[in-house]
Amino acid sequence: MSAPTAPAGAVTREFPKPVLVISECLEFEPCRYDGARIRFDLVKALEPHVQYRPVCPEVQVGLGVPRDTIRLVASGERNLLVQPATGRDLTDDMEGFAALHLDGLDEVDGFILKSRSPSCGLGHVKIFDGAESRRMVRRGAGVFADAVLKRFGDLAIEDEGRLRNHRIREHFLTKLFALARLRDMARAERMARLVRFHAAYKFLLLAYSERDLRQLGRVVANPRRKRFEAVFDEYRTGFVRALRDTPRYTSVINVFQHISGFFRKELSGGEKAHFAELLNRYREGQLPASAIASLLESWAVRFGSTYILDQALFAPFPEALKSPADSGKGRAAGRSVAR
């Protein structure tokens, strides 16, 4: 296995800034129901790299700060948003605000919403059988979050609780910046740029889904010579499908092993053993994928492999957002919502 080479050196990458809607109580304003502002370090880390669109749906429908608690109440198949202390039913107001707000988003790549909130929670919010009841009948999404999932369910969407887990966070950031890059690429409406985009994401897509990678390759080949807009729409549909869920450990390891094969003749026995140990630590959840990708990238720089260095797998998001020392803890249970 060989790859085109060039003089080794530092790799400089630029990322289009994703448009990211975020719950305003996460580091922006003290607008939580109890008047708190929630500390979340990722928000500060992301600030130089994204365009934030903060929103507090509860304040926007006229609730004050602090405010009496609200909750979801089951009403058949529908979930009502009520405030037990006042007897108010806020469901129509919240659904109306959500529709208006989401309609006004010309461009958006992702959402970070407040976990377990009856307005913003993404899937683990308690739903009770009455306004005053303590009996939970099911769990679901908050009213605003439900509208987000129905309208923008293919974007990068997570809550801050799950994003404390490094594997979920890496997947979220990978998808967020990939969608922003895809959106930016499409502005030129040129097939050549789509071909280059696909080539740069080859190994990353392989880590997520070999089947989708092959299907997207056929789309890019454009055998029927469709117009760019039609090709792009088909490509985007397949691309977001490929990045729907976090990749399997085994798929990522296979891609890493495949890439290491480009350097098998140049690496020492000690380097190969070290690489194998890192793969084991990743397999056991003790190390994020970005740490191993950084090692492979350093080998590509060392041996001057432009083919490898051009791969988005090695820089799916800005370097400053990588956290190789992360404990890996966080709420990872449940189905991924960064879809």
C-alpha cells in the first residue's frame, strides 16, 4: 500500500463556523427556572469556533425568572406543558413559539439543549399522569425539543448531559463541523468541490458506514450527469444518514489499522506495539478516538503523506476542542440523538 507524498510539515486547516442553537441557560444567561446559569465548559471552548444562537423558550413564552416549575402531563398521545402552581396550560404557546423560532433559522447546523427540561429535554423528560401527580407514565422530549427533532432531526443535536461523555461529544462535534463544511461547500454549486469534499471524508465515512461510503461514491460519480442541486440533495441525504449514530468501536479500529498500513515499513517494532496498546485502550473506552487519530496524523506528517493528511478523519473539528484527557464519564445511556 502506498500513498502520494510531499515534504512533511505542519498542517493548517480552516473550519467554517457552524450555526449552533443553544439553550440560553447554558453559560449565557441566568434564566433557569431557579434563576441559575448552568456552567458548561464546552460552551466556552466552542465560542471562538461557532456562531451561537441562544434561546430560552420558557422566557420567550412569558415565564419569568425565577418561575414556578412546569412539567409535562400525558393527555392521550399528546404531552401537555403545564404549570401546576398557576394551573396554566402553556402547550399552545410553546408550540407556537417553537414553530415561529425554527421558521426563522435561515441556516443551522446543530443544537445543544438543556437536558431533562420540559421544554428543551431531548428524550428523557419525565411525563406525569396529572398536573399534581407524582406518578410518571413515560419519558419523552420537551415541547420545544420535540419540534426541533421533527424539523431538524438530521442535524447534530444533543443535550449537555450526554455531551460530558467524550465519545458522544466527539461524534457530535464531528457531525456539527462536517455539516457546516458541507453547507459551505455547496455555495459554489460545483461538482469538483463535492468530489473533493467526498475524497476528504473517505476514511471518516468508512469508520461510520462502509455501505453509505460506497453509495455516496456512486452519487458523486454522477453517471447520469444530473445538475449539481439534484446531486447535492441526494448526497446530503446519504451523508447525514451515514453520520446518524456514533460509529462502532470495531469499525473505527479497522479504519485506524487500515491507515497504519500505509506506514508499516517505516515504523519500528516499538511504535507498532505502542499503537496496538492505544487501540486496546480505545476499545475499552479509556481513550478517545482523537488521541489515536493524532498519532496517525503525526506519522503522516513525519513521512510526508499528503493523501493521509488531507483526510477529515484527522481533523473533523478544531484541534482546540479535542480532550484526550477526558475521563469518558457522562450520561451515555440511551439512544443517540445527535442524528
